[in-house]
Amino acid sequence: MADCLTREEVLHVARLARIELTEEEIEKYRYQLKTLMDDVDKIKDVELKTEERLISPATENATLREDTPGEMLDPEEIMKNVPESNGNFVEVPVMIDE
Amino acid sequence: MEYKKTIGIEIHCELKTNTKIYSDSINGYGTTANSNVNVVDLGYPGTLPTLNENVIRTALKAALILNCDINKIMHFDRKNYFYPDLPKGYQITQAETPIGVNGYVMIEVDGTPKKVRIHDIHIEEDTCKSIHYKHHSFLDFNRAGVPLIEIVTEADMNTPEEAMAYVEKLRELFLYADISDCKIEEGSMRCDVNISISKTDELGTRAEIKNIGSISNVGRAIVKEAERQEELLENGEEVCFATYRYDEKNDKTIMMRVKEAGNDYRYFPEPDIPFVEITDEMIKEVKDSIPMLAGERRKEYEKRGITTLNANKIIQNRIISNYLNLFLDTDINFVIASNLLLGDISAYLNKSEKSIFDTNLYKDKFIDVVNKLDKGSINSKVFKDILVDLMETDDSVDEIIANKGIKIISDPNELINVIKTVLDNNASSVSDYKGGNERVIKYLMGQIMKETKGSANPELVNKLLLEELNK
């Protein structure tokens, strides 16, 4: 197994995260991401005691919520937590495509 | 040899619920931006989704109507992508265990029925609404977390007409089952069409046309996209696997982006929502709650003599149709009833902006007035005169007629005198009639009604007039 990711793999991940990387960063992450992936891969070594699919630590089935409205936030309060706002809208740099 | 079109459709429908799918904030947008929002909708750290039971039941209803097999133990999945319309970085959807699979819906084009298979129907959350302006986008999270179902067909359609018939059929089914508003123009129902063309049995590369804004544009977009693909193939070029939109103004499809591969979404089971069990009891309850759907209504109406045209007009108005259905177990004249509902009554309701269920036109009053019209003891002019009182007072039909001082002459002796006078004054018409011109009857009837100020029983007048003329 290679001990680092390819340049293309790093750039692909960066594109999915919509971040820009410098050449230095690309080189650095080729190794760092590989270490990270190897750590996660260790989970494959766990010996399974059951064939049953587990998706959540909860053993009970989901409890469903009644369809009745609860409390909501004041738009003014929401705007205090966003970097940019315009009136009642959250403002972000223009989103391309869609 | 002609190219054969292969068409598959994905439709997103917003469900009619009180609250959102994973949070208890109100499911309603179109109001002040970001006013129906809580911490879950905004994807704040540490918040957890809680699943709305009504969403499960409504989606289950849709799956049952579309003849799907139900995944009785299902879970949700995370679809990961990074975009401002989804602050938590993933959409909670269903990928592995959609609520319904392997269904079908019957459509009809030019009298030919066709089965369109449903690959699956799954539940997911809507993203926030973004409005783009120059260098900025404005986000409204009222739409974030609105419950959606997505219905995915197999690529079973081959013409624009079939595609339009499918969308129309789905809309009608969901409207009548009270699943969604299905307003395509307002975005509560959104159509994505996949289309490829080929001269052989092997399918061509498909293009996806996203978010088509009306049923007729579904047809237009398919025609234009097929033309575009045919031109490419004829010139020896290739169709690119990409997403397009239909530009109504220029009547053509425009490329938006080359599609990302599915595995870039890194789906995995949503750990914050345990398995959801759909019990047999829930299935039975939901099945029992499905009202009579449009197709069955159409059959019932036509069986009672209503024309196809009028039956369709009634079905376009679900409230009027629900009202008319109150009388399915009575023997009133449905032709008269439907004419009243589509005519004067609809005009009144539109003008007063009321639902027929908010008026005083109770069931027995409607039966009485339809029967009176049927027997000819009142005519349509009298009906118009008493309409407002019928709708707005508690008085019976007879009381309203009496209170308004409307006299209905049903005494033959009284009517004969009027008829004789009219015939004396219109001797030329009488001789026309004797000469074989039957059209003058209508004129003479009109004169008699005028003479009695519209108060004569029309059926009786007609009978007596003919007797008099044929003497």
C-alpha cells in the first residue's frame, strides 16, 4: 500500500469540501490524510459478533414525534449568529450553478 | 430509422404537514424570511433530528397509492455535500431503504393505457431557499427541513405525451389523497426529467433536465432536448452526461453542469435516527384513510350522466367534488347538480371567496332545490333569485321562495289564460308553427314567461303550450 495519497486524490477531496489548497498544503495533506485513513481503517479489524445491521447506538426503534409546532427562533436572534445578513436573509457569497 | 426516446422522471413533492420533517418548527414558507426556523433547521452543533410521524404516514399513503412494496424496517441515510443551502453539510434522505419500492401507476394517452413502473419513493428534507443577486446569495431557511417525497420512475416512457400524462396523473392522485399541494409553478411539486435517444435497444447517454416549471413545459423540454441530442448524434458527436435546465423564453435546454458521480456524496446510514418500523397496524390505518381518488370519482360521475368534460371540471376542484360526493348515495339528478355547482354556485363562491362547506347550502337543502329544478317546479331564473339566500340563511327552499314573494304558477287554469293571450297576440308565430317551424316554440315560451314575470312552472307551460298549439 502506498504511504501517501496522490495529488489528484487530495485535490478531489478539496473540491468536494470547496476549499483551495496551496502546493505546500497539497503535499502536506497527501501524508496527513493517509495517516487519518489508516487510523479509520483499523475499524475493519474489529471482529463482529453479529450479522445484524447496526446503524445507531440506540437499540430501540425510532420514536416518532407528534406533528405539533414548537418554539421557533426570532429572525433577529438568528442574524446575530451569521457572518453576514441582509434584512431577514442570511447573506453568503454568490453560489454558482443551481 | 427514427430515434426512440427513453424517458424517466423524478418528482419531488412537498408534504402537507404542520411541522417540518426533523424539527417541530412550522412547515410554511412564503411568510417572512427565516421566521419558521429553529436550531435544528439551521444545523447548529449538538442538535438532533426528531422524526415527524405525520411525514411517515403521509409518505406511506403515497407509497400505497403507487402500489409499492413497503420497507417495513427502514432507516435514513446521510447524503454529504458542501453547499450553503445545507448548513449541516449533509441532507438526511433515504438511499438504502426507501419507504416504497417496485410500484406502478397506470397512465392513458389517446385511450391507450400504459403502466409506468415506480422504482422507489423515498423521504427526505428540503434545503433552504436561495435567491441570487449579483455577487451575493440570500438564504431563507423557512424551506429548510420541509418534508419531501421523491418518486423515481423506471425509464418506461417514450413520448412527451406519456411523460405529461404521468406527471398529471401523479398530481391528481396526490391532490386527492391530500398528500401535497402539488403546485408546480410554486415549487411544491418539482419535475426532473431524464431523457436519452437511441436507434437500437441499447440506451443512449442520458441528460437530466432539472426543475421544469409546468406540465406543458415537461413536454416542450423533452421535444427540444431530443432534437438537440439527435443533432449531436447525426453529426457524429456524443451526448454528454450532464444536467440541463429548460429555458422557456428561448424554448431550449441549457447545460448547467456535468454531473458529479454518485459516490462523491459518501452516503452512510444516519446514526441520529434509529430504525423506523412501519407496523401492519399503521399500514391498515393509512390505507383506510385514503379517500376516493380522482379516477374513481370520474367513473361515478360519468355513470350518473355527467359529461366527461364536466366531470373533469369538477375533479379540478377538489372541494366541489367532495361536496358532490355527499350525494352519491342519493338519487338526485347529477346532471342538474353538476351544472348548478359549476355554474351559479361556483360564480357565487368565487365572488364571495368562500368554500361551499362554509355556506348554508346544507345537504337536504341542496337535494330539495335540485329536485325542484328536476321536476320543473322552479326554473333556473328562480334559482338565481334565491341563490344568495340559499347560501347565507338557514331558511328552507320553500321559506326562501315564500319570503321573496316569488310566486310559482302551477295552476293550469291560470296558465291556460296567459297562453291563450300570448297566442292571440302572436298569430303569425302560431301559423309558422302549423307550417312546420318548431323553433317558434322557444319564442312563445319566452313570451309566456315574460307575461308571468318568470313565475310560471316551465315544464307545465311547455306541456300546455304544445297541447294548445296542436288543438
